[in-house]
Amino acid sequence: MSANWFDHAIATIAPRAAARRVLARQAFETLTRGYDGASKGRRTDGWRASGSSADTEIGVAGALLRDRMRDLVRNNPHAAKAVAVLVNNIVGSGIMPRAASGDDKLDRKVDALFARWTAECDADGQLDFYGLQTLICREMIEAGEVLIRRRLRRASDGLPVPLQLQVLEADFLDATKSSYTGAGRIVQGIEFDPVGKRRAYWLHAAHPGDAWGALQGGLGSRPVPATEIAHVYEKQRTQARGVPWGAPVIRSLRDLDDYEVAELVRKKTEACVTAIVFGEDEAQQGIAPAVVDADGNRVEQFEPGLIAYARGGKDIRFNQPAATGGYSEYKRASLHTISAGFRVPYELLTGDLSQVNYSSIRAGLVEFRRMIDAVQWQLFIPMLCAPVWRWFTEAAWAAGQIPTPDVPVEWSPPKFDAVDPYKDAMADLLAIRTGTMTLAQAIARQGHNPDAVLAEIAATNAKLDGLGLVLDSDPRRVTKTGSAQTGGPTSDPAAPASEPEKE
């Protein structure tokens, strides 16, 4: 930018000030031109972008977003399918724990105790721990957040571990509780101490939408220590509460519903009259069905397949419903938008595989599985599984069933079903043989406990040896090509095993 006359006038008196003025103006105009999205003009008129905090925005819109998303999941098949796909992939049959203290005896004891406790862990007495995972994950996606409350029980209750889990919908959190004091702050029912650590959750005694709970005075709230609550939600900003995962496409789902209803009504309307019989002078003839009711009044309501008569009608004409195109294209484009909003591949949302082949669907699933993997390890396991394991070991230790409350754990999310199982199995085999993955890791990726699987393999091999059976699947006896293996269990155990055949 060149200097104007005013800059030149200043330069004659204060050259440095004039130079700073020109440079500052150049920097300002560079900033305004650098981001087109920040420009103001005709193209951005009406674009209101709030600079409020995430908690402020969620406080205003969170409850309505939650209610609308639940309504869509109840009534819109695409919203219901998107939630189901995400839940099935994040949790599947369950994210399973395995004690990993290094003490084999303690690990086996803790794993066996957890297996017995999981069947009795539901405070409602209906689901096991893995069923609760599915319910919790569904609430997290559909409503945006969910609360799990630790319920300690008496020893006389006869539970394997005196602990149960109570799942509470986000509505139980008193969103009207918001304040700032010297002792901390309360944000939509979540109380923080002065350093920002969660101190308590203000919970209603009953669901605010439960009419019976309201009649019994259940709308009041009281604080529950944060150590008793696991709050599961996705953090997209530094926010205290979550929003439904389908929030970006709530309007798109509703618009698609409205479009389909309008299209259906139009088709029904066109099909109401099948034929009309006209008289000689069509301009003066009114259309009237040749049917009267019990009072002799004309019937004026059209029905599908109806033949309407004009007075003195002699000529019959059939109506031709207009053929309108673009319906499938519009719906496909809308579903692409909806799938992007839910972060679910279009093919999984719709079941439409007509536009893909093996390579494209495999490549499309890679990114989706990477996202699922991040949700499992960065969200679901830290927010739900880790607190539950800590509650379990503390309760078991307090009951005198294990010697320590601190037992390390390893989690095994459900495996992804292979598009081509043979190729994936060969890839795992190659990784194990090259040392980039252990056998235990490969077993855990299948969603199983490695120790239990290896123990079962050892027991099976011992039984086969005792019965003198040789199976083609036994690598100790048979090579990959089907030849008899030498130096295996059938020969002298003290003799060295021969080198296996090279493939």
C-alpha cells in the first residue's frame, strides 16, 4: 500500500511516526484479507457467530437438543440406525477387563471375581456389566451424556462384591443450579472447587419428566460427591456437559422427514381421482360424485380409485399423475449429509452397497474404525471403564476379598469383523512372526482374554495327546503344508525339534 498525502505531511515532521502509521495500516489490511471467513459484506450478512463459552451455549440449547434428538431416534429410522451403528462398533459385545498386576495368582482371582460380579452389578437387576456398557454408550450418543452412580451395598445383600451401578439419564442433573462463589462454582448442576476440580453433582431424586416423581416432590436436588459419579460424554471443547452426537444434522433429519411426508401426500392426492365423466359443455359442468349420503347430500370427499360424474356426463377421461424425478437423488444426498454429521459411513447408515466395491468399502472403514478406536481409548475407557474398575477393586478390598485395592488392568475392546478374514489373519500371523505384535495382543484384539485362551489351548492339547489324536490344526504335529511334523510331542520329549518346513 502506498502512502497517502496525509502520511507525506506527517513524514515531513515525524518520519518515524509516518512509517509506523503506514506499516500498521498494511498489517491491518493483511489480516482482514487473510481470512475470507472473517470478512464482512453481502455474502456474510445474517451470519451470527457467537463468541460465548461452550457451557453458555449448552446451557441454553442442551435440553432442547436432547429432547429433539430423542424424538428423532424414536421416530426417524435413519437416526435410530446411526445410533445403533455407533453403539455396536464402540461397545459391541463389551469392552472386557483383564487384571495385569504381574502376580498370576492375584490376577486369576480378580478376574474370576469380576466375572461373578458382572452378572449382579446392575442396580436395576436386569443387565450385566456389558449390557450396561451398551445402555451407557447409547445414552452418551443419543442424549449427549450419561451419569453412572456408585451404589455400595451391605454384605448381607449376598453380592459377589458389595457394589452395584445405577445408570441415570442426563435429565437427573439439575441444570438450574449455576452460581459463582468464593468457594467454587456450580455450572448446570456440576459443582467445582476453587481449583476447578469436580466436587459434586446436584441430582434430582426422580426424573423431572416422570409425572409420579413430580407428584412425590422429586424435583428437588441435592449434591452427590463427584467420587460417586462417573460422567460420560464427549468433550469437543472445555465444557462441563455434552450434547447429542447428531446435533449437527438435527435439522437435516427433520427436513428429510418433512420432504418424505410431502412427497407421500402429493402421491396420495394425485391418486384420489381415477376417472372423470364430462358432459357436452365442460365449462359449465361441475364435478360431482354420483354418490349421496343418507340425507341426500352430495359426497365431496375424494378417495383413491374414485370415478366422478358431471351432470349429463358422456365422455370419460382418466387422470395421469405427474411423474416427478429427483426424489432418490435428493434422499441420497440428504443421507450423505446425515451420515457425515453422525460420523458414520453412508453404507453403514443406509445398508446401500450399490456404489462400492471391496477396495472402496475397506478404505472407507479404515477411517471409521480409527475414529471408533479413538472413542474407545480416549473417551469410553477413561470415563467409564476405569472408574468402574477402581470402584470394583476398592469394594472387593474393603470386603476382604483381595489383598490390595490397587490392581492394574488391561482393557480389550471388541474386535472389528474383517472384510476379508483370511487376509487379516495372515497379516496378524506376519506381525507375530516378525515380532511387531505378541500372541497375547493378537488374542486380545479378537475380544478374548489371552490367559484364558492360552490355558484352554494347553488343556485341549493335553487332552488330544492323552487320547493319541493328531489333528491337522495342531502345528506341533502337522506343518502348514500338511506334512507330519518331526520332533513334536510324539517323539522323544528330550530330543530337539527339527526345523519346520519353509514356506
